[in-house]
Amino acid sequence: MSATHRLSSADAAWLHMDRPTNLMVINSVLLFDDRVDWERLADVVRRRLVERYPRFHQRVGESRVALDGPHWQEDPDFDLHRHLHRRGLPAPGDEQALRDLAGDLAAMPMDRGKPLWDMYLIDGPGNGCAVIVRMHHCIADGIALAQVMLSLTDTAPEGEDEVAAPAGADRNGSPWPWALMQESVRTLTHPRRALELLDALAADAQALAKLIFTPTDTPSVLKRDAGAARSVAWSRPLSLARVKRIAHAQGATVNDVLLAAVSGALRGYLEDRGEAPHELRTLVPVNLRAPGEPIPRDLGNRFGLVFLTLPVDLSGRRERLCELKRRMDEIKSSQQGPVSYAVLEAIGLTPPEVESRVIDIFTAKATAVMTNVPGPRETVYLAGSPLRAVLVWAPTSGSVGMSVSILSYDGTITVGLLVHAQVVPDPQAIVERLHRELTAMARLAPSANGKAA
């Protein structure tokens, strides 16, 4: 009988958050201008994913004894080709067809009888192809999985010159260089650690109070009951150099500029839907691994969440940017991330019905999840093919219905949306507004305190 390993309480929490309308699956789309070799891709996945990280050949078992909790166990029937799939795009085979397919897959539950991941090689659009990757959040957080995916790539088409990046690295102006708060995020894997958790939370009472007492976010056309259908959209590649010039002129960071542009795009979308613009609260994942800390073979979740309210109510672009920068500067020194991680671990020890209720209360406080993932600065290759662009979407839990991803790669930035199709029927309209916002922000007069950030 193969050995089993109990899920950490944080990983168990993400496992049990699955709902028919909100699956806890991290979805990625990798875009290529030419075709990826199928056999070579399978070989890379086998050697660098399945053989390197045990979670990709293990499935989750649920014990009948509640106190035992879920555990990892070897899949006796593991077959790589149950996880690798090849598909063509339906007519007309264009990028919209790819977005439709990615949205359909994002709504598809994962088979709990096998390891919780799948990869799809999509022939098209045009002469290119795409690779869609789906991994359950209980395996690891988005930062870890992004680096796992990066380990599949090489710096040259010949291969074997593997790309490596330290966990928590602050690259390309990433705004999330959060230090590890050891006392606040000590792993709660046994009931006796409850007293340590209470001590940690008492020391960070202000951050805990903000998590608990932040009110429910304002109802809007972006936050309401939704079905299971999902839609995705993504921007054309944005020039990182251009965004840096805007940030330099306004004394802000690259991410201040991008989040201000997202705020402006959402403002216009609300107005188009006949709703008066108002603030929108978001959840921002915070990496809690120490800078340079390697990703462990067992992966797992090591991140917290902070609230960031987007100033969608402000009409002026400079005004939105200044207010967004002020709010970002304020939360950078906040303890919300470590405290929320400790809370999540505590939730993972509760019965599923209690966990579900707590998640409902917590997610009612936000409308969207905002993620920022810094990628390689140079072109990388997967199975010999150059990667053109990549998107990674965090899942949305409870009543949150929108995930916004910002990912930098090879001198460009791509912004993507994952939404409930019934709530946001036209997400590409938001993305197109984002382009217009950045164009307008580039025309703003320089700020008096403009400096590179």
C-alpha cells in the first residue's frame, strides 16, 4: 500500500472551496506563433513536471474519518496521456474561438479520481497554437505554479538550458515584494498550534480587524448571482517600456499605472451598462515565500490576501492614479497578507459546511481578484517553440466573479480577464477600454514629482 501525505490545512481549504459555479482551478493560456511538437511536449512534461513534482502523479483521497482530513496518495492508474489532450479549434478557428474554448474549459470540473491537472495542446488559431493548462489550487498557489510552468521552458530552442527563477523575485517592477512574516504564518498542521495562531493574530489585531470588519462590497452589475459558464478575454501585448514612461512621468510604479488603467476601464464599463461608477474592492494575492526561497517539491500554498479598493468612482485619470498609488503604498506595509494566511489555515481545519459559510462572508467583501505575475524578461521556448505570450488566472471563490491577471513577459505586458459569462457577457469590451485608458494616460502632463519607480 503506497504512503499517503496529509494535505496542509491551507491546501485542504482550497480543495474544499470548489463549487459548481466557482472552481478552484488556476487556468493558464500560453500562445505560440508556430506549432508545438506534440511528442516533444509530452517528453518535457514527463521529465520536468511529473517526475520532478510528486503532486502531478498523486491524487487526493478523502478519509471517512473527518479528523484525518484529505491526503495525497499515489495514483495506481497514472497515465500521462490521461492529462495531455490535443484539440483543434472549432470554426472559424480564430482567436475568439480560442477564447471561447478557454472559457468552456475553465468551467469544467476536474476529475477527482486522478491527479488534479490537465494540459491541452490546441492547434490554432491560424498557423500557431496554444497550450491551455489547468491545475487545482490545492496543489499550489499561482506564484509557485507559474514557476513550475517556467521550469518547462528553455532559453534556447535546442532545449536543456532550463529557465529558473527564484520564488518571490521582484522582477519587472512587480509590486508584491512582501517579506515572509514568520510568526504570523507558522503552519497550522495540528490542533495544538491553535494557541500559536491566536498569539500571531493578537499581535496583528489591526490587520485582523480589517479582514473581519471590512463591509460587503457595493452590489453592481459585476457582482451578482451567476451560473457556471465562464468567459475569458485578454489584451494585445502592451509595451512595458511605454508603461514605464507613463509611470516615470507620474512618479508612480508600473503596477500603479496598470491598476489605474484597469480602474478606468471598469468605470467606463459600468457607465456603458447604465450604472453610476463607484469604488470596487478587490482581493490581491500576496506571496509569503522569502525572496530566493526555492519552490519545494511538494509545492503547496504560501500566500495571503489583502484588500485593494479601486478608485473607479473618480473621474480624472491623474486623480485615479494618485489615489491608487496612495492606497498601494498603504497596503505594502500591511500585515493583512500573513494574517489572512493564518486565518485560511484555521478555516482549513473546520468542517466543510463551516468553511463554506466563512468563505461566503469573506468573499462578499470583494468584487474581483487582481493578480500580478512577473515573467521572464527574454523570449523562452517550450518544446523548442518560442512562447509569444502567457496568461495565468487565479480562481474566484465564493461570490467573487471576476479574475484580472497582469503578466509581464519579454518586454510586454498582457492583461486578461476571467469572468462569469452571465455577469459580464462582453469581457473583451473591458480589455479594449484598457488600451484606450493607457493611451490617454500617456498624454497626461508630467507630474511635479515624477520619478522612475
